[in-house]
Amino acid sequence: MTSNITQVNDPKASQIISQLRDESLRPVIVRQLVRDLTTILSKHVIKPFDKDEQIAVIVILRSGLSMADSFLAALPEDTDAVVHHLGLFREKESLRPVEYYNKLPHKSPKIHRAYILDPLVATGGTTTAAIHIMKEWGIEHVTLFSLLGSAIGLQKAASAWPEGTDIVVGAVDKGLDERGYIKPGIGDIGDRLFGTALE
């Protein structure tokens, strides 16, 4: 993997990811594990910044919502943070990203960097789209924070804007299955978080 990808080596994080691989877990347990994992990994993600700087936290809907509170709680108390949401999903047949929600306002000149919260990077399509949106918005540096990614998807995201992007991930799985899911992975995290797998 390229130098702008960091895989965190933390025993507690590895243990939680192993627990998340059990797809029989109830949504309430999945949500708690994701919150705990986000808290553990956030200390490896958050970098020092100027006190007069405003930080943009970009939550990828819907599964990124599960990381937001824990990540925001991990920021220093005096952080001037704004939270924006991007709606992106992967179309099932083409596996291409579809943008369905984007209400980004005019960017404040105090915002230079953004943290993108997205639990899984599978094909890398939606995260690459989010990175391009941030670049077009005028962000100078993006940190993509993910709990688990495929090697190929992470590499794709890292290559989208290499000079302006860092990626921090809790674990890396090598492959993707024929549906574009991470293998072995943890399943469809959105469905697992919100109990919608049978809808």
C-alpha cells in the first residue's frame, strides 16, 4: 500500500474487528462495537491543528453516522468543528457511486482540512467520490477515517488525490467478492447497524 495509507496496529481494535465479523450480532451490539472501535482508533487519526482553524467533519450517510459522536468526542475540547453530511451509495449492478445528498455550504476560509468518516472502504468508489467532492469544495487536506477496508479499495481512494489525502484504517482485508463486498469483511455495515438486512 502507498505511504498515505496507515493501518493502525492496536490489539483492542483488532479484537473488536474480530467481534464484528460475527454477522449474527444484533444491531444494538454492532452499534456499540462501532462506537468503541471509533473511540480507540480516533487517537491515531486526529492530528494537531491551529487553534484558530476550523475543522470539517464529513459524515458519509448512512453508516458514517455510527462513527460521528465518538469521533467528535475524541477531538480536543476547544476544537472548532463543523459537521456536514454527504449521501453516497454504491449502485448494486454497476458498483458505481451515486450522490443523493450534498448540502455543503460555501466553505469558510478558516477550514483547511476535513475528516471523512466512512466505516468501510470496499471498492473505493464512494470514498473516492467523497475525496473529489472535498477537493472541489476547496479543502487543502483530507483524512479518510475507516474501520475496515479492502486493499484494492483503499489503494483506489489513496490514488484519487494522493498529495492531499491521508487514510487511516483499523484493518485491511485482501479481497472483494462478486458483489463488491469486502472478503472476509463484516458484511453490509449499514444494514447491520440499523437492522435493515431483511427489508
